[in-house]
Amino acid sequence: MTTRQMSDAELAAQPAAYWTGVAYEALIAFTRARQAELGFTQPQYWLLRNMSKNDISPDGRGMTIPELREAMSSYLRPEDDLEAEAEVLVERGRLTRDGGERLWITAAGEQARADLKRHAPAIRDRIHQGIDDADYVTALKVLQQMIRNTGGPLA
């Protein structure tokens, strides 16, 4: 696809699947690069979130890697290695592993999760720079309708 300025009529004829794919890859790459600058990976943050009773986990119960992989199946990327990412968090004292291979978030892990969460608004603000909230809502509504039109799942 071309990067020259297109007319509205030309834009209307563009394939949505192409542009949503380009947007997805650019947004993931940008987010992960900002997180790497802060010393963590997106999968590490997801691991902490999924095990924190103050975030996604309803009870803070320990989880195995297969359980975590299942819980994150809708957003994990093929290159995400949860075992390796969890091992880094264990080495940093943010997770512990019991004899049954269940991972548990530690107090240090909870603090790291809270610290990392504080960076999310700045990353979002950079991504949304120059985009009015009303335009953003409209774009999401359009994408949701396209999903409905094609029988795809809506979260």
C-alpha cells in the first residue's frame, strides 16, 4: 500500500484488513519498545497482572504456565515465551514457584505491577496524540461493526 496522501474516496476503497494489520503491528511494536525502555516486557507485565488479586486475578491464586497461557490466549503473540518470561520474574523476586510448578506473585511483584501500571497512561497518550476521543470512539465502533458483519467475536 502507498503512503502518499489519499483522498477520502481512495481511503474508502482501502482494505480494512490491511490497515488494521498494519495498525496492530505498529501499536504492539511501539508499546513493547516503550516497555523495554522501562526494563520490562509486555508478557512480564501480563504475567504479573494475571496473578495479582489487585488486577486481573479474582483471588491471587497461583497459576501454572499452561493456566496462564490459557488465560492470555486472546492476546499472546507466537513469539511470547511465558516460561522464559516467568523465569526472569522469578530471578528478580517478583514471582515464586512452588513444588507443583504453580507461580505466585510476591510483594515485590505486586509493587512492580503497580509501578509498571503507572506508565500505561503515558504510552496511551502518545498513541492517541492528535486523536480526539470522539474520533477514537467512532473508529472503534466502526471496527466493532465490521467484526459483527463478518461474524467475528466481540470482547
